[in-house]
Amino acid sequence: MDLARRIMHGALGGIAGTLALTALRKTLAGMGLVHTTAPEQVVERLEDLGVLEDLSPRRRLALTIIAHFAYGVGSGAAFALLRRERGDMKTEAAVGSALGVLAWGVGWSSWLPLFGVHSPPWRQQTPKVLLPVLDHAVFGAVWGLFYRASRRV
């Protein structure tokens, strides 16, 4: 499969993974385990820095959703560049989960703390830091399964 098709399939897998992550987050929020997501925190930080001013609640929500899906699509496309082989369903779910956790580690230990969104995970005192690991593992597993299925076509 050529590079452009791999990236397209990866990006579509990113959408599927983001939808699954969103469903998981809604469930966890309903249980009172999640309060704000990383995209919400990024938008809040941009407001704090004065980059975004006078956002209505509707525009703020739209920007958060766009950021959420842009991250998912970008991650999915990047995963496709890393994933050249094709395995069975268990392998793709496992590799996808590993890539998802890798994406969590990169973001949560580098650019999110660098921009002041939150502290790095090793400085946090709450077990809630583990929930994004779960999110990203689920995102990656769904990405891997979708990527495998879409490449069959």
C-alpha cells in the first residue's frame, strides 16, 4: 500500500479511535471519574494566555471538539507511518494500544507540561493520571482494529 493510502487509512482510524475514546470519556464522566479532558485543558490554557478571547460557550465547545479530533486524526496518521506490517486482530489491537500509550507518554510528559496545561505525570499526586493512559490504550486498540479492517478493502 502506498504512503498516501496508509496515511488516509490511519487518519480514518484516528477518527474511529477518537469516537471510541469520546464514548469512554462520557462513560467515565458519568461515573464522576473524569472532569476535564486534555483538549478542554488546552483551550483553557490558550484562554489564560490571551490567545483566545471572548469565546462563547458554543465556540469554546466547537474548538475543543476540533482539537480533540485533530489530535486523533494526526495521531492516527502518524501511527500509520509507523505501522507497516499487518497482523491478526489481536496483534493489531495490541500494537495499536502500545502506540496509543506511546502517544500519551509523549504528550503528557513533553508538550502539555511545556505549555503549562498540566504538570508531568510523575509530579501528579492523583490516580486520575492513569485514566488518560486507559483512554489512549483504548484509542490505539480501536485505531489498530479499524486500520487493519480498512486496509483489507
